[in-house]
Amino acid sequence: MMGRGVAFSLESPPLLKLHNRLSQLWKPWLSPQDQQILWPHITIQNKVEAAKAKALYQKLGHNFSPFIAEGLGLSLCPYQQGSWQWLNDFPFTG
């Protein structure tokens, strides 16, 4: 539950390790927001009325069971003037 949205949290030690490594390499170019601790998640709903978010959270919670997801790589998408702009994909190779 995110107040005005709903998300599934992700648990991935390799992802946290990768994020930490990239954060150290790119630190001079990161904004304060980009330097925050990573909270990996899948957003289901965002920026809705709190009552709608709470209703969806309760509905999903009744039938939720954890699942496994696989990351295939990273996409470079800088935020430019109010929207994300895709630049390139970097697949994981091993």
C-alpha cells in the first residue's frame, strides 16, 4: 500500500548489489532522488484517490501469492521534461 497507489515489493539481492555498484560508479551524475535507497517494486496503481487504492489493495491481498519474476536486462530511460525517454536496452548476458 502506497497511500494513493498499490505496488508489489520485489526481493532480489543480486538487483540490490547491481544497483549499489552502478550508484557508486555514477554518483557524480545522480540527483538526490536517484541516490536514495532502492525500493524494487512493480507499480500496480498510482496517483488515485486513497479510497480506490485501499480497495484495490484489499482485493489483491485476498488472492495474492508470491511469484518469481526474471529480469532480462536494463533499459536506459532518462526523465526529460515530464516524461521518460527510452534510449537503449542492455540485456543481461550471464
